Amino acid sequence: MAKISFGSLNIKKVDEGVNTFTFNGKEIEVRRYLPITDKLTLIGNAISLAADGNRFANPMKINMYLNLEIMFAYTNITFTDKQKEDLVKLYDILDSAGFFN
């Protein structure tokens, strides 16, 4: 098998721009790329938040917290500290409104 050098592939880092979509009349920006260290952090946060007293990560909670962490990391939506106090309530509001679809 012939070897090909990485340099000869001319691979460049992906443009870290944004895509947009409209939700309830507001234009939401979504990052096109998130560095792997940030991805690892958001996955770790979701798993930590989903763990119960026995260190069992409930799959439903992982899904909920992962969706929230992805939204926090990738979009330009801001939340007050008060809104972030109850992440389950915040998730329910966003999910019932169809935001995650």
C-alpha cells in the first residue's frame, strides 16, 4: 500500500463561521464547528449532571443535559442565572416548544 503524506492532502481547518435558522421570529446563530476539547467538556458536563447518588448516569438525563449543553455551546442564545437554576424546567420549556427539533 502506497503511503500518502498528510501535508499532501492540503487539509485546512474548517471555517468557524455560523449557520442561522429562525425560531419564533428570532434569528438563531449556530456555530459550525466546536473544538474537540469543548466537545469533551460538554459531554463530561452532561454525564456529571446526569449521575445520581450511586454514580449511575440515567440515560434520559444524559439526553436532556446533552441537548442543553450542545445548545449552550453552539448557539448565541443567552440565559439568566435564574433561568439556568432549574435545568429540567428549562429543558421542558424548550422541548415542548419544539426547539430541539
